[in-house]
Amino acid sequence: MIGIDLIKIDRMKSFMERFGDRGLQRFLSGEEIVFIKNPRNAAGFWAAKEACAKALGCGIGAECGFHDILLSKTPKGAPMITLSPRLQKTFTIAESSLSITHDGEYAIAVVVLK
């Protein structure tokens, strides 16, 4: 299963200016927030979670919440995605891959689930 998402970085900048850390806590855990240095990073993480929910085929909602999708980084700085045990079991997911990129005004993420 593959999911992709695109977000304009300025949209995330406005979101962060309006809601601050409380806004970030709506879609990120404390462990994830430590990786957020600017709206560009936050936009990439938002896109990653949306792409994952699209790969699951359900979107963000009752079946899959933002906090069911956990993002981190490898020692070399590559993004990693981990699903909650509930999601892994419900959707029978054994493997996951994530790629995030930024180009100009946009952040884009692609998630592959097997």
C-alpha cells in the first residue's frame, strides 16, 4: 500500500504561529516534537502522517489517529515511521517505509506499507 501527501510550508507556518506548541501536540508526540526546528520540519511530519493514513486507506479519523503513527529518525537523519501495535494488527502491517522531501514552498511525503 502506498500513500502520498503534499503540504504548503506556509500553511504549517500559519498553523504554528496561531496554535504554537499546543497545535503541534495535536498531531505529534513529545518525542516527535523534539525534531521540529521550523515549519519546514513540521510540514514534512504532517505530510508523513497524512501519507501513512492514505496508505492504510482510511485517512485520519476513528480508525487511525495522528498519535497512532510515530515518526523518528535514524542515526544518519533519515525519517522512520512506526505504527502503533493496534494499527499493525488491524491492518496487518509488517513493514513500513517513509520518504520526506521539501521543494520550494512544499513538503512531500511518501509512505509504503507491507
